[in-house]
Amino acid sequence: MATLIGERPHPRAIWRDYLELTKPKVVVLMLITSLVGMFLATRAGVPWTVLVFGNLGIGLCAAGAAAVNHVVDRRIDAVMARTHKRPLAEGRVSPAAALGFALVLALLGQALLLAFTNPLTAWLTLASLLGYAVVYTGFLKRATPQNIVIGGLAGAAPPLLGWVAATGHMSAEPLLLVLIIFAWTPPHFWALAIHRKEEYAKADIPMLPVTHGEHYTKVHILLYTFALLAVSLLPYAIHMSGVLYLVCALALGGRFLQWAWVLYRGTRPHAAINTFKYSIYYLFLLFIALLVDHYLLLNL
């Protein structure tokens, strides 16, 4: 039956809406760190089944957690300029459909991990999924301005997951990679929170710039960036990496510190969003440097 005159037809979901639910750009960055964790774990090479299906399983579980995030945050997303066009915020996908989609992704991801890696990888991935989708998204995000600090551990897990998928056990090295991402998360997200301060306030999300002000947040971004630089040098200190990585870590970390200082001083327009954008390149390039250095050492 035709719609009534003046009545707006309900938008229909397309495959791109379901793809958007998975936050593909975030998942790709996570999979890069997972891949690096796999390659750093062994000198003998990673079996192709673990390489392909292990990362696919980790990626599917991460995508499922992202879809749950869309469901829980749909009312918040609707009032924020950055997110108001998301599929659930505009009603193109129903919460029930998104949750069903998330469940299918998570179950498929767990099945792949159990079949092609090992139970420890599957359990750690499940814990990471629940940590992000339930603990962070469902509780911490609305409960405390330290939400990013506490909840960042779930997002820092991929290199550990990749390492365990390749070896079947945990050790100090992948935990150090987790620590790097854990230290990176607060300055990364708080820079965005400063840029979107009014939107977070409108959505009643207690991000640090909303609860404690921009100056307080900028100080903490600077402090965490110093901590990140120190932590990023530890792979060299424990002989996990060589001089190439050390040079890259110092150069990338020095640039991050420069942006954090510019943001603190308030000397450039759009410093917050530029700091946020640089932080993404920083993490990508730092892990690529770890990988290149690893294979350089193997060939010496």
C-alpha cells in the first residue's frame, strides 16, 4: 500500500549499514596490531591457517562488539554531529537486528578461533569482546570520566591475541605491546573528546573535558604522552627490538609529544582533532616499525 501523503517512508537497511555497524576502520587498525603480535611471536613463520582464520576470528569478534556498541549508544549517537547518521541512530537498522548480527559475528569468530588457533585465544578474545561491549560501553562510558583509561584494556588486547594465537601461551613481550596501546588510548580519545566537548556534554557523557575542563584534560594528555614515549622504548630495553625500532619510536613519540604540547599551549587552531588524527598514524607506524625491525634482526 502506498504511504500516506506527507508521510515519510521508513529508510531501509542496505549492506553498507551493516558494514558500518562493524566499525571497519577501527577493526582494521586492531587487526594490524594483531598481525604484528603474530609475526613477533615466532621466528619460524606463522601457519597460514592461523594467519588467515585467526585474524578473521579476532576481527569478527571485534566487529560483533562494535555492533553492540551501536545498539547501546544509539540514543547518544542521535544527538552527536559525528554519529547522528549511524544506522541505528537514523533507524535504518533495528536494535534487534543489530544484536542478532552481533551475535552471529561473535559466534562465527569464536568458532574460527577454536577450530584454527587454540582455546586460550578464544577465551581471551571473548573476554576482550565482553570488556568492550558490556563493561565499557554498557557501564564505564556513562559512569566515570576515567572510562577510557579503565576500558582501554579491552581495546589494547589484539597484539596479545595475535601472539597467543601463534604460540598458544602468554609471555612478557605481548603484554608489553598491550601496555603500549593501553598508554596510547587516553591521549588518543581525550584529544577527540576536547574537539567534541559540547556534543559529549549534550549527550550527558562524563568525558574528562566535560567533567574537569579542557586545561585539566590537556595536562593529562601531555602526561600520558610522556608515559607512552617511555613505554614505547621498553621493547628496545628488553632486547625485543633493535636500533631501527628505537629510532622510529623516538621520532614518532617526539612528534606525538609536539602535538600534545601544541594542544596544551593552545597555539594552533584545530589542535585537538589534529592530535587525534596523528595518534592514529602514530600507532600504525609504531607497530609497522616493530615488524620491520623484527625481520631485519632475523636477517642479520
